[in-house]
Amino acid sequence: MKATTTRRTPRDEHVLDHAQTAPLRLRNLFTLDDWNQYVREEVQRPDPATCSPAGFPITDNDAPLIYNSHLRLVVHPEFEQALLRASLTLGANEHRAQGLLDMVIDGPAGTGKSFLLRAIGRDYQARVQKQDMSRIPVVHITVPHDADGKINWIWEIACFLGLNPPPKDHQALLDLKRLPDLTHTVTHVLAHARTRLLLIDDLQRTTPDQLGPALHYFDYLRSRYGITAIFCGTGAANIVQAARTRIDNHNNAETNLHERVKQQRAKAGLPKPKPLTEPMEPHRSALPVTWLDPLRCDEGSQETWLRVVKGFEDNLCLHNLGEHALTQHAAYLHKRTGGYLKHLSHLICQAAVNAMREGNENITLGRLTTIRVGRNDDA
């Protein structure tokens, strides 16, 4: 039986290509100006022919050194599918007046969830602003450090929009004992800027009880202004579902539904339905969940891991990089990192920077064994 391949549209290919040029280096993406710069910037691999020759003294501002410190994104099938599914959902939401779907991104730490969240927002904003640069289509926030109360969540949105000017002096900061309620101001700006996407990262830092009050405000934004929320974090699916169960009457409504159906069957003289052999488990999430897990390297999934390692290898900018420098050690790299992209990226990037500073500009197994990134450093 031949394996089937999914045909991609030119738009799908553009979405994936755009994601791979996204910056990976550190930047505060929770302000509007920095987020807009992130959306516009595209990281390209430097041309080694135009760089200093191997062995030439390296400075901290050397372009290849900076580039090798973060490289470009290397995507894999699960990431690609998740990005395209999100793009499809947002495209459907744009043409609906009601029934918009929020989304959840979940999985262990270090699997690329935050980058996927930002790639979704980056692609959506780039598409929108091709038609209208006056809009603020995307707002990107993190869970507030004090997640109790709706006001603190709205304060994060206000920070992104620049609606809360910094205190004039240190004393004014100390006097700010309670955050002002900027709900009406934030809502007004979001409405007039025609915001359509709210990215919420680090959901693992909150609890269902803390998220509950904010959910109703996000519901209001969705129902009134068509703003879709994407919740991202380890355990996000359970946190959102538990918060929704506590603040809404969904469980009561479903119980009443079963009782009404039971009464209607009795009135119609229909037999009682046969009991289930096993009790039905409650659904884990009422929202579509995208899962990002560590990549495997077993017999059935070696191709994906090799593709990722080859992607890192092709992205490196080193003068003397040996043939198959990384791919020949694919099994070792998986043993060291457990398939977690965060640790793989750090291992390769640190080895590349070390190779440049020492002057030989090559990555060997011996060099990889000297780098410490956590997880399986004793492998």
C-alpha cells in the first residue's frame, strides 16, 4: 500500500516558509512595537563567503556568531500540521459572525509551544497588514505575575497596547499599590483597532480558579468583537477546561439534557437505553487542542528526527563544517536531548559558537560531549 501525501496549496507553502524565517533570538514580544518588529523581521543565513575567514579573531558582534547562537527555526511534520490547522481555523473564524473557536496549545516544556503560538500570530498579522496597516490584528500577552482577578489580566493587555505609561519616578511606583481598572480603555482600543487574535502564553503559571474570571472577559471580546483567544502552556488543556467547568453551567446543562431525553423516551413508551459497559469519561477539552510532544527516534519515526537534525545542519554557518557533521550523530543527539527541540537547539548552537571561538569551525562528537544543556548530559 502506497503512502499518501497531502498536497499543499501555495498559501500553505508560504505559511511554512514564513515561519522558518522567524527570529529566535531574545526579545520582549509583549509590547506592540517589539511585536511588530518581530512580525516584520526575517532571519536569513549569512553567506560564509562574505564573512571573516576561519581562524580570524571573532568578536561578540560578529554576524555569523550571533546567527549561530540562535539559528533559524527547523520545522517538523507535527509543527507544520499544527500551524496549518491554526491558519485554517482562523480563516474560518474571519468569515463567521457567531460560534468562533478559541484554541489551545499543550505539551511538555521545551517542545516549541511558544514558538508555534508566535508563528500563528506572526503569519496572521502579516496577512492582515498586507491589506490594512492601520489595524492591531494580534495582541500577545503572558499570564500576569499575580493572576488573581480580571484586572491583572487586562493590565497585561494594556501593557502590550502601551495604555499604561510608566510611573514618573520611584515614589510614584511605590504609590501604585493597586492596579487601576483599564477594562473600558482596553476594550475600546481593541474594538477600534479591529483586533482579532489574542495570544496568551505561559498558562502553566495560573490555576483554573485564577483563569475563571478572565475567561468571561475573553468570552465577551469573542462574542462582541470576534477576538479569538489561543491559550498556550504545559497543561493548558486541563487548566482551561477546569476553569470553564467551574464558571459555566455546561455540566448542569448536559445533566438536564440527559434527564429530558429520559423523560421524553418514557412518555413515548420507548425502552430505556442499554447502560454502557464502561462509564463515559468527560471530554478533556471543549476546545481544539494542538499537542506538541518530544520527537521520537524509533524505527517508525527516524525519518522525522533525521529531517530535523539535517535542518539544523543546513542552517549552520561554519567555514569548515564536515559532511554529515550532525546527521551521523543523530542517535547520539536524540539520546542527549530526549527529542526536545529546546535542548537540541541549545546543544547545536553552543557547539557552533564554541567552534567559532576556537577557530576550527567544525562540530565533532567530541565537541558535542563537552556541552551541557541538562536532561541527558551524562549520556
